[in-house]
Amino acid sequence: MKTLSCIAQTVVAAAVVTAAASVIIHPFGPVKSHGSARPVFADANIDRSTELLFERACQNCHSERTAWPWYSYVAPVSWLVERDVSSARAQLNLSRWDEYSVFQREALLAAIGAAVRNRQMPPIRFTFVHPEAALSPGDKERIYRWAHAERRRLRPPVQRSSLIAQNKSYGRLHGRRPWPGVS
């Protein structure tokens, strides 16, 4: 009976030491220390209702405005949560939107539209724990349309006449006819 009690005390002591150490030691660095009050999508042309969709469904992982739930402080779950947030921020950090180049923004907007339309974002495991982050088909369409419109806004205007001239030159060089209706 004494050995059973000794084993139980040892297991409890090991669990307490492990829990205490996990609060201090994180394999993914100090992810939680990178907080910010910076707005998401600074310098973007985004309407408030679309911005609210991003805040509800995306900013917890893809910005520095993460609301850390209680379980994100308990190892080993904290390690998984911090890894996911760290990885998400490395791919797209909405708090640093104004620091991306125009080309990076265009690529990120294309990725946002594709990920939402293809139901890759937000991930099912996230919406299972955070059902408020789930996007309706209308929400997904709104985000997709905004991303498409913002990409168009970022592109420099190209005049149709210069495209026609380029097409004529290409056709002459390669022995092909230019676009129909263009001589």
C-alpha cells in the first residue's frame, strides 16, 4: 500500500514540475509576447463589415491581436496553439499589412481569396473550438470579392491601347494575327 502511495505522489510531483516548466519553456519561442494594437489591413481599402469578418475569423491567428484562450497557457496544448499562430503569422500577418510590398499584397490577396473559396480557411479544427469564427457562404463570397477588388485596385492601370500595341508587335514577330478586330 505504501508503494502505491509513493508512486502516486511521484506521478503528481512529476506532473506539477512538468506543468511549471512548460509555463516557462516553449519550443516555438515567445509567441505571446508579440502583441500589438496595430489595426489589421492598415493601408488597405476595406469596408468595415468585411474588416469585421477578418477580425472574427482570421485575426486570432493571422495578426498580433490574438486573444489567447485559457487553454493556450496549459502545456502541451499551449505548444500546439503557439505553433499554429506562429506559422499563421509567418504566412500572413494582418497587423503588418502596410509593410508588405504591392507584389506581396497581390499574392496574399490571391491566396486569401483561394483559401476562403476552397474552404481551407478558417481551418475546421479552429472553428470546432471557436464556432463564432466559422464563415457562412455569404461571408466567404464577401471576402473573396473584396480580395479580388483590392487586387485590382493595387494593379497599376494599363491602357488598352498599349496592350493592343504589344499584341501587334508580338504577332509580327511570331507570324501570328493580332486579336480579332485589331489590324
